[in-house]
Amino acid sequence: MSAVARSSFAFDNSYVRELEGLYEPWQAATAPSPRLLVLNEELAVELGLDPSALSTPAGIDVLVGNVVSDGAEPVAMAYSGHQFGNFSPHLGDGRALLLGELLDSGGQRRDLHLKGSGRTPFARGGDGKAAVGPMLREYVIGEAMHALGIPTTRALAVLATGDDIARDTMLPGAVLTRIAASHLRVGTFQYAATQGDPMLVRRLADYAIARHYPAAARGDNPYLTFFESVVEAQAALVARWMLVGFIHGVMNTDNMTISGETIDYGPCAFMDAFDPGTVFSSIDHGARYAYGNQPKIAQWNLARLAETMLPLLGADPDASVAAATAVLQSFGVRYQQYWSAGMHAKLGLHPPTYRDAASDETADGSDELIAELLALMLAQHVDYTSCFRALSSAVSGDDATVRSLFTEPVAFDAWSTRWHRQLSTRSRNPDQIVESMNRVNPIYIPRNHHVEAALAAATTDDMQPFERLLDVLAQPFSERPGLEDFATQAPSGFGNYRTFCGT
């Protein structure tokens, strides 16, 4: 490999320098015949990298882990996790490696991380490999979330390894090269807390504050302020998920980031017909991570984070518990404020105002209007994304499109009359309302049938459907001619959709 290519990654390794005890040095398994399947050129430029250099054999060797770039110190990160409510103390990166950290064009520190790069000391009997389909799923869903304005890890590249890996059948192997603000998780704190070294938890908290919430260091109680910052970030994140109908599918504590980014797109999917009980994950037998459960699961996960930090909050254990509990209990209010503001925007309504500080009901009754629409959508199995997008046409007087989504439109008509009355109190003209609604109601989301078709084609080496889907999802709010099929839910023959923990 050329010296130029080796040195093109300006790595730094603050995690390795400052958090000994939370990783194992390791090397990726050799990919016998690596090949670039997709490269995120826009993200590469943002990271200060040259896309053309990354596309060369030398660049591909770095991206797949065959060659350790100058300055990189690959490690498998250690963390614990509550998986479907059951605590596993020793998880960690079983098939992933943190190569190092880059400073992007805005001066922000970003992790460069491999997934599917072979067994590590945390592999727990697995082969450490990944298949093309699941790695491309992580790429396309992450990019869709980014285009929707939702904080997320992102894929820099997916590379075929030249290996065949054994799953239900033999599948082509792949490595995902992923970017994140960091890979610190609630599970990282849980692991640190199990090691019997209080200073390790303190070093981790200090590192997380410096990296993600530096203002917390100036608080009266920096660790409590840090915890509050994480609670706020997660309340905002989960509200954004809910507003676009996204279901993560595996909200274990090892899949909740400290930064507030969405991570790990395994059994995730976007909801078609509105139903809070929607579950896509094949292993979520108890519907723990159903769409409607996501806010309370986020709060449950944050309680586990609080438990690890209690010794840092003060000398009085009772006072520490009381302080952490007060912050934790604020999650519901924070989440509701983000969700309600988002829902009002989706319906073109005024931002919510409340009768008094003790009331959670809007003075103009708009919260009831939102609840009634969701109840109608649930009862009549109405597509979530299509309904909100079609409402903008109704603002201009065309009720036919949205009305056609309801099997019993008379009930919708009654609701629509009250909604139009609310809209009439706005000072903006209808065109302005339509424009504002279309900025928050996507027309294109990763529809499950299109995702599956693109991944199936890519597994047979046809990348064209995948590239087409990426292009559509890059502009989710802008309607474009010829893309009507991407704006409708799956045909009835698509069946009962299930996703798997393939990533």
C-alpha cells in the first residue's frame, strides 16, 4: 500500500488514550478479495477525505481493515447491555473495530468504525462476519434518517469481502465502514460500573462530557448536568423517530448512544399503516420494542444509565437518587414537548400553547385534534406517511387524495372540518402552510418492500435498485415525477413483514 494512501487518514485516538480498560486492541480479519460496493462521497469530503483515493485498491484496503492506516489504533470496544430486559455484562464489539477518530471539516471529532470485520475477544462464539444485505441495510436506512434530519450514525462505505459466510444459506460477506459522533453507549457506562473501579466510571463520564456536552463541566453538579443533557438528547431523538413512523426494533441499552444519535439498523423499519403496536423484529416476541413503546423504553434505558452514575452525583446516596430521579422523570415532559411541537407542525397548526404550567392540554384544543386523527388512522388502517403528506393538498382545497385513504371517509370529514377551522386562525396564507407542512412530512421513506427488493438485488451483484433507492431517499420532502411507486405502501402480496438482527 502506498504511503500516501496510508497517511490520508489523519487519525487521532482519544478513546484509546483516555479510557484504558474499556477496549481490547485487535486487528480485522483479512478480506481475501475486497471490492467497493458503495462509497458515500459527500460524507468522505465532509471528513476531509479524497473519494477518488478511497476508491483505489489502497483506499479499499484501509476501509475494509486489511491495512492499518498510519495513526490508527484498532480496538474492540467493551460494553454491557440489557438485551430485551436481561442484563449481559460482557458484550462489546464482537465483530467490529474502532479504527480511530477523525476531525471533520467543521472540527467535530468522528469515530471511524468497522462492522463485520471478523471475530474479536467479545465474539461470544460468532464468526464475526456480516453479509452484504444487512450492511447495505445499515447504509440506506442511515442515509434516509440523515436526509430526514434525524441524528444518526452514517455509513462511509460498504465493501464486499470476497468471503462467503454461512447463515441460513451461504451469503456474500461484507464490511460496513461507519461514522459516528462516538460509539459511547449506555452499555459502555454499564460495563465500566461492573469493573469494580469507581475511577473508571468517572474517567468515562469526564470523557463523555468533554466530547459531547462540554457545557456540563461548568454546571454546579457536572455529572448531573451531563445526565440531564443525555436525557434531553434522547427525548428529542425518540420524538423524531415517532414523528416519521420509525421503529428501531432493538432498543437494548447497548444500542442507545450517549451522543443522541441513532445507531444499529438491524430489525428496524418504517411503519406503513398507523398502529402503536407495530413490531417488525422477528425476535421481539413480547413487543417490548413496538412503535408505541419506544418513549418508555428510552426512559427505562436512561434509568440504567442513572444507576451507573449515582456514585458521581454526590456523597449522600439518598440525595443522589433523588436528584437523578427528578431528572429521569422529566423525560416524559421533554419528550411530549418535542413530539407535540412536531405533530403541530405536521398538521400546519400553531405551535402548542398550554393553559397553565400544570396542564398538558393545549388551550386551543389542538392536542385533541391530533389524538382524534391518530385514532381514525388506527381504526381505518391508514398509511401514516401518506396521510400526513396528503393533508397538505387538503389545505389547498383538494381533500380527495387524503380522503381516499380512509375506508370510512365520513368520520374523516368531520375531523377535517374542525382541522380547517383551526387552520383558518393562522395569519399565513394556504400556500405558506402547505410549504411548511411539506418541509416536515416526507413523501419518500424507506418503504419496506423497496428496501428488501434493493437488498436482494445487491446480494446477486445488481446494485442498480439500491442506488436508485438511495437517490430517492436523499430528497425525502421533494415530490418528483416518476417516483409515484416509492410514495405508496407495500402491495397486499408483500405479506407480514419481519426483520432480523442481521447487522
